[in-house]
Amino acid sequence: MEEIVELCLGSWRKPEMAKKWLIKLTKSRCVWIDHMLLSQVEAELGNIGRAKECLKKARELQKSQPGLRPEKEARKVFSELEEFIRYAEANALARESVQDIGTQLAKRESRRGGKKKQKVERTEQARWSEPKSRPEVKSPPAEVQIPAYRIPLKIEPVNEEIFSSVLKMDTSTLKECQLLIDYTYLTIQSGFDDLLCLNAITDVEKYWYQIETVKKVLKYFHGRVLLSDEVGLGKTIEAGMLVKEYLMRGMIKNVLILTPASLVSQWKEEMRAKFGIEFMTTDDHEFVKDPVNFWNNRFIIASINTTKSSKNRPLVIQKFYDLVIIDEAHHVRNRTTLTWKLVNQIKKRFIFLLTATPVQNNLLELFNLITLLKPGQFKTERLFRKEYIQRGNLRAPANKERLTGLLREVMIGNTRSAIDLKLPKRFATTIRVEPTETEKEIYLRISDFLRNQNFKRPVLHLLLREAGSSPFALRNSLLNRDGAQDIIEAIDSLGETCKGNELLKILLKSPGEKKVIFTQYLKSMDYVTDLLRRQGIAFVTFRGDMPLRKKDEAIARFREEIPVLVSTESGGEGKNMQFCNTIINFDLPWNPMRIEQRIGRLHRIGQTRDVFIFNLSIKGTIEDYIIDILDNKIGMFEMVIGEIEPILGHIGEDRELEDIILEIWSNSRDAEKLKDGFEQLGNELLNAKREYLKTKALGEEIFGEDYEV
């Protein structure tokens, strides 16, 4: 549209044609320069009143958009435009004067003879065609003074329930349709300078760069963008804010989110708890029960692998989605893969691609990603190679300034340095505890018991993780299992545990410091709280099944008076606790992203002190091998929170780490083979980290800091 306006005004000199496109521009975005040009065009066309209105609007917008032009230049532009409007107004008044004189003469001559009439006409024509003469400009009539009153205006989120019936119904009444049209018109007309979603989301720290990112996507990217913020800066939050904003403005009705299988439940929880949107997922029972009708839901979060299967793919590509979000979008960098073809075939209006590493191997991957967003942005692959890649080196960009300009139209990538994000240091200590004789016996018995049973993978996974947490977490799961009575009896005879003793040592070293103790299972929590109660250590608990009010009260008490918070895994997903700087992992999830979530509750923007992490593991257990790899092999606790996710992605998008761990255990009949299996996994993860660091370095070299808001 900008180019069309320039063509109409610059080359063709057709202001009436330019006006139509300028009006479209001002409706699609609120930029003062557009209103200034429209004011000039209206003045040229003689619409003085409209020209003044556009000038006033341009002045108002310029105050909030000083970065578009230097202040001195803007003042000069407005001054020249005011002179032009005054000149156009004078000409308009002069034309009115001529028309008045012509009308009077016509009436006079109608009463006189024909010859005299012709003579007067020639005289008047000669007078007005005289090049040096100017018409006498009439003074404009005195304006009527209309009283003006200031009316305060406040933009608040609209209750979506009012429109839910309209959005869900196949047919609507004429009145409902008119209501929806009026609502859509009003919300869109208000522009995107004020976000409706900000007061409608909970438990979200809304940072300035995230708000500006959302505004930029809404104003200039028209719902198609590559969100490429550095790891840990909150791409998921930005995407969630955009979804909420589009829904509140009535601009979308359905959403499809495609993500790796390990992130499906995390997305569901984030969208529900923070944005109040209930998504159906491919992990839900409803999907297993009726996979065909599942795809008719309005809000869907699906595993990429599940979606691209031969059974589900035809059901997905026949639907139309207002918005599609692809998380970990580096999985769709290769145009030859089924994943890329799936995303390309999905019919969609808007699409967000989320990845911190848009390029892994070569620049053609970038071409493939952008083609999904905006087909034709780089024309064809052959032309992209020719214009933007150095011959003989697919990793080296050519015409970098031009490439950057085109990428800025579809990509936002905030960096830590650009937003000046500096966090305190983080220190991790892993305490490998020697089990008591009873604990060692319990662990050996449960291992033999599970190998001799024909349990399905989910049951095996649960029992092994419970055994790594505490014997008490394991006990209830064994009650109805044949052949497990001796293990239950051993658990019942257990006194204090080795991890319990170490926990007390940590707590008593600095009793005045606040500490969060994380555990995965309620029975393990019960053991910990009973231990603290017997030692006289004050604590509060935080559990996922607590009402929201109770959760808020627990955090408030922990912040203001109580030194210890004992939390289940849900505490790693919800409240932020920057006022505390010590974490104790009583047990360790097999998924390291869960460990990162725990740490992220404390080590985040707003934390002013160094953060200390204590990991408790029993020697010889699966958790002990896992923490050895994460801490000693790849140095997870020194990395930026969020970096473990792309590293895991480098070991294969179809392999989940928890499945790999279970496979290692299943294939190991003795301690030596178990050790060898984890040694091999450690080497794989180390290689994956090296590949990630190469990818990160390539991205920094290509993109730098050119794509921040």
C-alpha cells in the first residue's frame, strides 16, 4: 500500500486515487505519517475540514511515536503542512467568491440584452485570467462556538462469554450478527496501542519487550511472524498474549498449537492457568476415545508426531484454522520432511513460528521457515541462493543488509543484551547419599520385581520414578500388586531415610534463610513435612490440588513469616518466588525441563541474590545417573534456563528422554550395563550440546541484534 500511495502521488499525480489507499493504511495501522499524508491529500482535493482533522490526528500520534522522525524534522513537516492547508483554504474561498460574482452577473445579465451580456463576460474573464492579479479573499464566516466536554475513556477487556454463543453457533439471528459486526468494528478501530489482554491474564509478569512484541505483531506483521527471542525470554508468553488479544477482539475463533510431545501438557497448563483458555490435547482421554471428532474442537494442542501420522493428517488438513502456532519450529526447517509438508498444507489465516534457533545447518532452512510464513518473501529457492547466500558456503549470507530488511518484515528476535537482562549467579551442589541397608534392599527388590512382571511402560515408568523419590511414594502403588508384600513390609520397617538426614543438615545450616523443597509425590511430601514437624521447623505446603485462595495464602505466609515451603511439582509451574534464593530438590524428575522449571521460579527477573540449588540423589539409582549426566557431563546448571530444551531436540525429535532412560533400564540386567547405558546417553547429550552451541553461534553471526522490538 505504501508503494501504491507513492506511485499515485509521485508519478501519476492522482491525489484522489492516493486517498483511497491512504485511508486503508490508516485503518490497518496507526502511524502519524500516514495521517499527515492523508491531510495533505484532503487539502489538495479541497476538503479543508477533513484535512484539519487528519492534521490534528497526526499531531496526537506523533507525540507517542517520536522515533519515526526526528523531532525537529517533524515540526518542520507540520509547519509546512499548516501553510499548505491555509493556502488551499484561501483558494477554496477565492473560488467561492468567483462563483458568487458569476452568479450575480448571470442574474444581472439576464435582465439586460445579449450584447451587453457578452461584453461583461469577456470583461470578467479577462480580469480573472490576468496572471498578476489575485482575487480578493473573503474572510471565513465566524465559527459557532460549541461547548466541549472532556469524557474519560477506559479500555477494558470485554467479557468473552457475551460473544461465545455467537462464535460457537452455526447460525445466528440478524441482531446477533449486527452485534458482532459492531463489536468487531469498535475493537479494531481502537487500534493496537492499548492491549485488551493485559488485564485479563493472571500470574504473568508482563515485561516491556513482550508487550512491544505483541503490539508489533498485531500492527505490522498481520498475524504471521517468526518469534525468535533468545532462550528464556518468554516466547510462549508472547504467543499466549497474542492468542488472548485476538480472541478478545473477535479476530479468531479457533486455534491449533503443534508442539513436541513432551511440551503438550506444559502448553495446556500455561494456556489454562495464565490465559484462561481451556485447550483439548492429544494427551487427553477424549482424543483416544474419538480421534475423528477431536479435531473439531475450537482450541487444540497436539503433538507434532501424532498430528502428522497417516490417520490424523487428513483430518487436520481438511479443517481451516484462524491461528496455527508451531512451537520448536526448528523441526520444520527441512522442506523434504513430512512435518514441513504438514504445516504447509494446513489451511490457516495466521501462523506463529516459535524457535530460538531458526538456522541450524545452512541458510536454506531459513528460506523454508519464511516460506511457511509468507510465501514469496524470498521468491524462489534458486533466487534466494543467488541473492542471499555466498557461493560455495551455505552458512554465509550475502547482501546482508537487504536480507535483514526482508527478515524484519516477518521476524522478531529479542536478545538478552538488547533488553539488558542480567541475572545473579547460580550455584548447584549435588549430594550423592549412601543408602541405608534397608533402603538398598528395597531398591534391589523393586528392581527385580519390576523385571519379572509384565507391566506396561507407563506403570514401569511410574514405579521406578516413585522408587527414586522415596520408599513411601512407592508403597501405595504396590498395595494391590501380587508378589510385592515383602517390599511393603521392608518399607514399613524403615525408620529415617538417608535423604531425610541430609535434608535436615541443609536446613539447619542457615535456619534464617528461606528455602523451597521440591518433591514429585504427595507421600514423599508427607514424609518431609512429618520430618520437619518432628524437628520443630516451621513450614507451609503448596500442592496442586489446593484451592487458588489456599495457594495464594501459602505463598504469602512463606514470603512474610515462614522459612520453609514444601512444594509438589505444581509449584515449579505456578508462582514466582524471587524473594527466596535456595532450592532443595528432594527428588529429581527424569525430564530435565522440569528441573529447569523449578529453578525458574526463583532464578528470574527480579531476583537480586545468587541462587543456590541442592540436589539429593541416592547412589546407584536412575536419578543418580541422570543428575551425574546433567551436572557433570553437560553442565546444565551453568546454562541459561531454557537451553536444555533445544539440546534435547538435537538427540532426535522422535525420541523423548524419559523413554530413552526407561529403555536403558530395561536393557540392563546388572549395574555395569546400566552404567554403560547412561555413559552412552551422556555422550549423546554432550554431542547434542556441542551441536546446539554451533547452531547458537551461527544464529548470532547471521542475526545479531537486528530484530529486537
